Amino acid sequence: MASAIPVFGTEDQLPTRIAGLGIEGVEHYPDPKLGVMIRYGLPPLVKADAYLYDLGLSDIPEDLHSPLVVQLFEESLRGVTMAAEQGIYLDFEMLGSGYVTLEPESNEPFCLGASFAYRQNAAAPVPQVFPKREGAVNDVGRLVSHLALRTDRGYVNKVRFNHPEAAGEAGPAGFLGFTVEWTHAVQLA
């Protein structure tokens, strides 16, 4: 029997599409504190991984300025930079990080976010969580990846959204659209 999915309960309760991306699969981590990763994608080049987990903590603050939430975000960023140091990402470039707001004049952050560009190292041993997508291309050039972290309903709600650099402004807009729609689904589930 599969483990329960935080907030949603079962896989059939997950949204099948978020911001135009279709669900591709769910990975349950062996340690329940690490929760799940739900993969959404638009083959062959755009993918979004949504993570829900609680690390075994009983009281995860909703305040994005909380030292614990900031620490969780910094740890997520460290995971990305460590992958670059290990050679999984080539030509790694941090594009920016900080609080993301939805309204230009708003002081209320929607999430903690970061963006970075890189080329995937095809020779690096990267575990395949999901089978390679039909039509996927090995070398798509430079990719841009966005990371968002917030807390909802007692869980860490993290999104990693990847798209080709050539997508231009449509890439960040897709990331924000996906993250907002995913968050709405989590909050209403």
C-alpha cells in the first residue's frame, strides 16, 4: 500500500494538471518525514517538481521570515550549489534569490525564491526518479531553474521549476503561474 500524500491523502486526489503541466508521477521518500515529490511536466523540456514534507516537525511556522523557514530555504539552496560543485551542473550561475511578491507594491512575500542557470552534465551519474520522457533531448543547452519555498497547512511546500533558457520571459512567468496554482491547490485540498 502506498504511503499517504501530505494534504491530498491519495494520488487520485492530486490535481492532474497545474498551469498547463500534466502530472507525470509521484515519488514517496522512504523516510515519511521527507514526504513526497510530485512531478508535473510539459514534454520534452519543461518540468516542475512539487515537494510536500514536514521533516518530523510538529509546528512549522507559516511566517516566511521565521528563522526556521529561512534556514529550510537556505538548505534547499545549498543542495543546488552542492550539485554544481559535484559537477552535476555545468556553467552554474546564480541569477538571484530573496523574497518573491505577487504585487509590485506589496511588502507581503508570497515565497522565498531563487533562480539559477546551468547546463546539465550528461556524463554525471544522476539517479532517474522517473523514466526518461518520450521525446526528451539529452542536451537542451542551458536551463534555468527556479526554486520556491513556502509553508502551507503545516508542511514545507517547495517547487523546483525547470525550463530552457531560450524560453525567455515565458519561463519565469510559467514558474510563477505554476507555483501560484500549485499553492492554491495545496491550500484548498
